[in-house]
Amino acid sequence: MIDVAVVENFIKHEIVGHALNVPNAVMRSVPHQLLISLVIGLGSCSLLDGDSGGSGVSDTAAGVLPSLDRPPLMRLGDSRVAAASLEEIQACEQRLGLAAEDVQLAHPTNFGERKARDSWGRVLQVKPMVIVLHETVISEPQALGLFKTNHPDDDQQVSYHMLIGRDGRRVRIVPDRKRAYGSGMSAFGDITMRDRPGSVGSINNIALHVSLVTPSDGRGDSHGHSGYTNAQYKSLAEQVLLWQATFGIPITRLTTHAAVDRSRSRYDPRSFRWDRFDPHYNHAAELCGLNQFNNEQAGP
């Protein structure tokens, strides 16, 4: 059950500005809609979808001049690291001793297909190529309740692919092959995608989104909080490695919502410590023999 009193208290402290890209007029309509604004790191709507491959250039470089209603077609370059085999991935899961995912799928309105083409018929990238870290701000039960709620309006649709509980549980929200609505107005470097007239640029079509459950002292608009548990860092590192092995994603394409956000209003995951993540990641990569994904450079 969502605690509406808590939600209203958050609104009084103007947390709306640090959550989803949801218009204030919508947010003030009903208490449930107000809750949507509290999830730092979630994008507001399905702004892009796509196909895989590409050479890291826009269609202007190929001699196609964009019109006012047709933005440049942008592609993220080849990562130059191949995905691992299914046998290697399964062996890694066994060596890590991973518990099964806790499957808590979002309502179908809160995720979608990775589109193969945009409104102009151009081929888009669809293979996951970037991993984005978030935090929930609200509690795990509130977040799961939000994801499982029917949201027919684009402005209210929210989700991650996976949530990491305070105890380290991996909670599956959206299948990896689907598009989660995690980053609204966003770009990775200068790469973003607009799939239809009037849409803002977003990287959702090529992104995997994972969120850490925020500690109880972080359920507000503070600059930081007490941080994440060791179990969360360990599970996060192992999940990141599995995604890298599955889709051929180098560590240089692991980023945060604060880094990819282009609305200049997102700063999650707050209090995240790379020096607590790295030891778990390095251990997992060594144990699984997958060090090729840790390219240790300002990569491609």
C-alpha cells in the first residue's frame, strides 16, 4: 500500500523537480500520479526504440540533410568487444553462486519493444549498449507497486530492467530485450535518439537500467544519504558483468543517470561509491575469466 501522506510530504519539499519528466499539472491531479515524481532515475515515457549496429556517425555525414521534423540519425559506435558464449555466461553464474532472480514484472504499459525503425523509416539501434545506474528514492514496495500499476498515458510510464534490494536480491522488472522507461531526456556523450516528430532525445532504446533501493534516510530531496549495502554493491557488480558478457558491453559504457540526463534535474544514484563497487566487479570478472570487459580506458 502506498503511503499517500509520505508522498504529499515529499511534494511539499519539491521532489518533483528531481524525479520523472512528468508535467506538474499531471502530477498534482491525483495522489498516485504524485508518487511517480518521487522515483529519481526513472524516465517519463517511451521516447525511443531501435535496431543494432552502426558506425557512430549521424546521417548528415552520410550526405542526408535533416529537415526540421527529421532529426539527425545518431548511432553509438561498435564497442569492439564480443559477447561471451552462452556456456561462458552459464559457467559464470555458477561460479558466482547467484540466487535466482525475484521476478516482479511491470505492467505492460510501463515498458515496450525496442523499435527497429523510427517514424521516418530509418533503422535504429536496438541491442543494449549502455548500462545506466539509478536509485529508487522511494521504498522497494512503493517502487514495485508503481511499476505494476496500469499507466495508459505516456507521461506516467516508468520502469527499470532490474532493481537491487537492500539485501542484494535481484528483482526483475522488465526483460532485457524489452525497452524500460528509465531515462527520459538523455544522451550518452553526444549520442541520443529521437524516434518521432516532437520527441526529446533519449537513450532508452540502447540502455539497460538497474536501480538500487535507497536507504530509509534517503527518502527525500537531500544531497546524499547513508549509502548502499555491501550486498547491493556485490549483486550490482555481478549483474553488470552478466549484462556485459551477454551483450558485449565494455565497462566504459557503465554510467549513471546523473551523467546521461540532459534535463539537468537528475543526480542519482546519490552517495554511490565506485571504490565500493570496483572490488566486487574485479573479483567477479577474475572469477569468471571475463576481464576483457574491463577495458580500463576512456574507451570507444
